[in-house]
Amino acid sequence: MSEPSLVIDDLRQESEQLDLMVGELKEGRWALATPAPGWSIAHQIAHLAWTDRSALLALTDAEAFAKEVEKALASPDRFVDEAAEEGAALPPARLLAEWRAGREALEAAMRAAPTGVRYPWYGPPMSVASMATGRLMETWAHGQDVADALSVTRAPTDRLRHVVRIGVRARNFAFAVHGLAAPEEEFRIELTGPSGDLWAYGPEDAGQRVTGPALDFCVLVTRRAHRADLAVRAEGPDADRWLDVAQAFAGPPGTGRPPKGTTA
């Protein structure tokens, strides 16, 4: 795991990149539909702001966070959408200000948190480094939805390494959430980073492997595109099946995105 401060630095940069896309949007543009069904740009930012608030509670007030978990358990299929809808109903200027203030508060809390402590979450407890990595992954993924809505092409950065790492580590979870038994053997994963470096995971002599651009792998594991539209390739039946179900986030997988040229 990376040093928390390094991940937090990258999270700040990822958030600032997204802020550049939405910071100067005219009010009407916040209602633009994104590829996520029913979610506008405002919903995407509202979701990030809500999750930042939840993470801050987890770090600073375990009792209050436990109450948020109870709310989620009472409405598991709706609590994420309901929070996004509530935030999206705010005037854009207020939503933007709340997102900015919330992520600054979370950053300060993460930097001040003692090392070696694990904090509660909606899934297993997490270290500060894991929490920052998860926030970066979500910021990047929802930022992709915003970029798609605005027809903006983002230049990939080596911050994608954090998203890749979550996607690789979540392999067995992805099988489980689809009701499938995870393969017993490890895969070899070789991805080309934006700078041209090779990012490799797993034993070199593994019988099954996954290869391709790191960017495409990140798009795949955040389920922002169908694998048919990406240059990620698998060798071996289990590795091939993984590319159908891979995800880097907790919770249900959803329906995913259809291949280009088709409808959901």
C-alpha cells in the first residue's frame, strides 16, 4: 500500500482536475445527462460530496457514521440515489461550494489521522490509505461520467495506478458479487501505464493473464464502458470471465454499459 500522504496528494489532484471541468459551468449545464441512467452532472458531484461527508464521519465520529450505515441498510437499493437526488436539487453554486468544502475537510482529517488505525465503512474497515485510494477511484470514475456528458477527453495520468490496484485486488469480490466462485489460481496482469511503463501484478508464470492499456482496464473495472469497446485482453477461461464481471467498487454491479451502437 502506498504511503497515505502520497495517495492523498493524488486524490487532491484528481479532484482538482474534475473541479476544472465543472467549476465554471453555467447553471443550466449542471442538468446535462451523464451516461449513468437518471444522473445529471449535478447528481455526480452530489454523490461525491455525500461520500466525502460519509468518509469524514467514519474518520471523526464512528457513532454518527454507524447511524448512516443503518440508513443504508434500511434502504439498500435507494440510499445512494436518494443522497444524489437530494444534493442535485441544490443550486449549483451551493452544491459546488459544499463539495469543495467537504473534500478539503476530508483531506485535513485524513492527513491528521494516526497511522495503523482502521476506520469503519459500508464494507470492511479501511486504513486511511485505502480510504484515500477509494475516494480517488470514485472521483476518477464519476469524473469520467462528467467528461462524457461534456464531450471532454481527459488526458490519463499515472494516478490511474491506484484505480488499477483496487481493480486487481477486488478480483475475488467481483466473482462473489456475481454469485461465482473465485478461481484458485492467481492471474498475471500486465498493463501499460499512461507514461509507457509496464504495471505488472501476479506471478510471471501464471497460466492465465490479462493485458492491455491501464486506462482501458480502469474504465472496465469502474464499469464505464463495455469490454467489447476496450483493448483489454484475456488469456484463459477464468481470466476471460473476470473481464465480464470485474469491478473496483463495493456494492452491486448494476447493469453496466452496453457496447457502443447498442442500447441498454
